[in-house]
Amino acid sequence: QVQFVESGGGLVQPGGSLRLSCATSGIIFRIYGMGWYRQAPGKQRELVASITSSGDTNYADSVKGRFTISKDNAKSTVYLQMNSLKPEDTAVYYCIARQRDGAVVGLWGQGTQVTVSS
């Protein structure tokens, strides 16, 4: 069974940093791309950052230069380093595996809440 378990969220002041982690199981991690998505209240889920199986990365314009996605194949874990956080980054963050065409693999996990507020 494919599982994604996100952690590392919390309450942080504007300008602060957080590092999210996503532990995966049930998939051959190294052959899939991974993506971090977020969903704010009343809004659709959006792709924030993605990384291919070969390590190529891509970011939404809203987070470019502030967020960094990385992965550890040995630990089957993907990370999202978030710096210079803004109140508009407040959302539930999810990770999931992605095929080359962007289709997601497996079911969404519980996500981790990130709240940016003073």
C-alpha cells in the first residue's frame, strides 16, 4: 500500500523558515518523481514544487527562490525547505509521487499544517 506521511509543519512568524519531510512507503521511491502541493482554505490544491527521479526541480512562481525541494533515495524521503515565509504560504502541505506526465501516484496523505502569522 502506497503511503505518504508528511511532518514538520507548524506556526512560524513571517520571514521564518520551516523544513517539511515526507516519508514514503509502498513504492519504488527512486523511480518516481515527487511533488509538494498545498491547499489553503477555500482554494484549490496547487503544486508548489516538484522533483524528478533524476533530480530536476521545478517551482511555482510564488515560491521560487524561497523554497527548495530535495530527496533522499536511501531514506525514501522528500523534503521541502521553506525560507522567507509569508502569510500567503499558510496552507496544508501534502506530498505525493508523480509520473513523468504529472499524474499523481497513490492516495493523498493527511498533510501538515503550515501557518505563517505574527
